[in-house]
Amino acid sequence: MQLLKLSEDVNFMRLRIPALVLSTLLILGSIVSLATNSLNWGLDFTGGTLIEVGYEEAADLEQIRDQLTAADFDDAIVQNFGTSQDVLIRIAPRDGVKAATIGNQVIDALRADGTQVDMRRIEFVGPNVGEELTEQGGLAMLVALICILVYVAMRFEWRFALGSVSALVHDVVLTLGLFSVLQLEFDLTVLAAVLAVIGYSLNDTIVVSDRIRENFRKIRKSEPVDIVNTSLTQTLNRTIITSLTTVLVLLALFYKGGALIHGFATALLFGVVIGTYSSIYIASSVALALGISKEDLMPPQVEKEGEDLDPMP
């Protein structure tokens, strides 16, 4: 299926310097936000009590926070959950107090002024479990990046490996930065989405790298920049179709999937867009900057048996 049939190559690499500057600024901004605001860790990581309540009319979040502060729950995190009538309340762990007891105290505080409040659900996660998940989640991403670096270096060339890992780090940092800036809840579903973004971005980068390697071996007289532009143009239809179909599914999840997977869909939507961008402007640009050439990608010459012998007189 051909979406676009281009008569000449698109000069993607013409914008590689502005793209690298933009990416550097975004990464620095993400790191600053992560250092100052951190992430809005979900209950899976922090531990504590999660309470979902329902109101007959739109809930006033500021009033709810004031009611909980008056009841000695000043550390409570209050946010809408799906609709304006549904409210999600997160309470930090309390030593020696059961989750059911905390839930009853919260409901009593919210009903103190006579408002009708329905308890929907209550969950408890111990802080030890949350700490373990934080450590294991970070370790999983680190191991994934190392394995990818080794695989691409063996499969293609070390310059492509560094370009691929640079693109993956770029995608992960920007996705985490988005959640930090917007203070979206970061839970296990979002962590799964971040790992999925790594896989999606890697797949796109591998396809592009494979085509670049093939064209370096086929096209003998072009400059490396021209060969990269040719390769990116040849894979453009595949990239558009893959990204478009993925985005359509994710949009359905984002708008119709409910609040439980809202963070998951948000991370993947952003990740697909930024992953496609990084495959073009990060992985390829890094490989070019490291001096990739035709000689690096040509298959090694196999010496035939007896080739070094003197010819018969």
C-alpha cells in the first residue's frame, strides 16, 4: 500500500541541527522538571490508601481538600476520576491504621456537612511493595537499554547502536518529563507504556537502520547524508502507515477507555509521536555525526582457499 509516491528524496537531514537543538532543550527541560517536581507517583509505587467516591453533582475539589485537611488528612491527594462527579483520594500510609479505618474516616469527613457521598472502592498498597516496584521498574528499563545496545551493535554497527540507544533515552526522558510537567499520575500501567514505547521506537529505528545499511552497499557514489535521506524517504510510507494505525487505536483508548488506562494511552500516544521523530532525527543524526561510512557497512571480504598461492607458470 502506497500512501505517498515521491519523485525525489525528502531532505530530512537538512533539519538535523535544529532538531538536535530542540531535542537537547526538551531533554534539559524534562530533567529540570524531574529534579524539581519529580513524578506524581501512583499508589503502586508510594504505598498508602486509595479511595474512590461518587457525588450526585459535580464535586468541588477545593472544598474536599479543606474537609480532609480539617480531618487531619492534609497530605491527601484529590483529583477527578473519569467524570466531575467521581473523585479519587490518595492517602499516604499511616502507621498502625488499617485501610478500612482510613476509608471510614475519610467518608465521615466528607459527609460531615450533609453531602451525599457514595463509597465506590478502597485499595491499600504497602510502602515496601511500592519501593520494590520502583526499583524493579527502573532496573527493567536499564536492562532493556543495555540489551538493545548490544544487539544493535552486533546486528548492524556500533555507530547505529549508539544512535538507537540515544533515541531510546531521548524518548524515555521526554515521556517522563511530560508526566512530570503535567503532574499526571505515574503508575504501573504507565511504566508498561514506557517500556512499550522503547519497543516501538526500537522497531522503527531498526527498520530505518536496515534500509540505510542496504543503501550504503548499493549506492556507491553518493554522500552519507544523501544515502540517509534516500533511506528515510523509502521507509516513509511504512512509518506513516504504522504510526497512523497505532495512533487511531490509542485515540480510541484515550477517549473511550476510561480513567484507569488514561495514563497508559497518554504515554503511548506521546511515545509513538516522539519515537517516530527520534528514529529520523536522533538515531540517524547521531550515526552521521559519528562518521558512518560505506566502508563501515560493507561485508567483510572472504578469502578463497588457495587465492594467495602463486599462479602456475
